[in-house]
Amino acid sequence: MATVTLPAVAPSRSVRLLCFGAIYFLWGASFLAIRVIVATVPPILAAGFRFLSAGVILFVWSQLRGGTFPKLREWRSALVLGVVMFACNYGPLFWAEQRVPSGVAAIISALIPVWVAIFEWTRSGSGMPKKLIIGIACGLAGVVVLSLAPGSLHGQRIDLAGVVALLVGTLAWSIGTVWSRHLPLPKSKPTSAGIQMMLGGITLTIVSFLSGDARRFSPAEVNLPVAFSMAYLVIAASIVAFTAYVWLLGREPATRVASYAYVNPVIAVLLGWSIGGEKLSIQIVSGMVFVVMGVIAVLRSAPSRSA
């Protein structure tokens, strides 16, 4: 009797759409959630709590599913990346959102693919592609336009210290992204992300206490919107969206998955304007257009590869 091999069932289109919706909307809305939190909770402490909580949950979940416990050298790599990518990016991001509208923070954060492309180009030794040049020019033009926008939380110009902090954070994340490809890390993506978040969260918490940031925390000021926003960041933005992101990377071209980089700022700007009461000036819209055009140019200049 002949053996019949049944074809593998491909994931439904609806599952793919749900996963893209998760990385588009859950990550896009996270910037407004951060702004709600830092209006009450010290920013460095809030960032530390977010990633320590999310990291512990991801790591425990991966271990319960039979994941291999990380080796010592993998813990060392995770510590480096946790400090560089999570502490040095999200610490400045949470701090800056006290001074900069959430939509502007999302627009500047979208520059990460541009910096990554620049760092990869400097390592390649080849000529700079025209699309990369266009992407860099558009990205920088967007930042200049945003820095002149009258759209701060207090009705004045965008706070330059906040813009600089956001740029430093995006550079830190980009450097960590390039390093991560050459460091020994657990094969399991949830395990790897879990220990990076956990160690980054611990670093942020220590910095919060040493700097005096944590002393400003008053549990009595934690209201329902703040608690909901933190739960959203831990569960929806850090765990659900990350799981969707990893799932998509295994089934879609990396450049298509990276489209979240130019969708997130649009979502964040619209939510900040419609729900958060943030000003939507012509400079902010123009800056967003420049940055999104730059990111699209950079992503199209990169070879399509799956992670």
C-alpha cells in the first residue's frame, strides 16, 4: 500500500495579518503608553520595571517550554546587549517623553534602520548605495524639521535635550543590533530576548536608585491609567508583539517585517493627536514624512533576507 504524504498546512492569511497588526499597532501605541506613565512615575524606574517584568516572564515561559538554560558566555553577551540596547535606548526614551510628544519620540525612534544600515555599510568596505544616501539625507532632514516644530507638551518648541536623548538611544540600539549578530546568544529567541530584557531592566533599576530617580516614586500616585499603560507595555508591547515579530521573521522576508519601522510613527502620531491631546503641526507632519521616506529608502536598499 502506498504511503500518502499530507501537505503541510500553511499558516492562514488571518494569522499573518494579526501578527503584522500586532507589530504595527501594539508597538505604535507603546509610545503614548510611555508618556502616560512618565507623567507620574520616574522614567528610569518605569523603564526598569517594564523590562525586568517582561524579561522574567519571557525567560520563565521559554524554560517551561523546554528551552536550554543559557551558558555563561551567553549570559555575558546578553548583559552587554541588555545594557546597550535596552538600558541605553529605553532609558533615554522614557526620560525624553517627559519633554517630547510621544509621536515625535516614535518618529525619531524610526531612524534605527537608517543607523543600522550606516554601521553595516562602514563594515562592508563597499561604495554607499544611492538609496542609502537618500535615506540618510531624508532622516536627518526630518530630525532638523522636528527640532524646529512648535509641538512640545508645554506649547513651546520641541525640547532639544529630549531630541538628543532620543538620538543617543537610537544609536545605542543600532550598535547593539550590529553587535548581536556576532555575539554568542541562545538559539531560542524568547530565551535570548528574555535574558537581555531582564539584565537591561536590572541595569535600569540600579541606575534609577543610584541616581535618585527612584526616590521620586510615590505608590499613591499610581492610578488606573498608569497601571493599565504599564501592563500594556509589559504584556502587549514587550511579549505579544515580540512573539508576533519572531513568528513573522521565520515566515516573511525580513524587509517586509521591518515595515513596522515606518508604520509605527504614523500610528504613534495619530494616537498622540487623537487621544493624547498632542499638537499636530505642519512641522511634525513634515518631519514624519521625511523620516518615513528615509526609512523606506534604506530598507529597499538592503538585500532581502530572513532572520
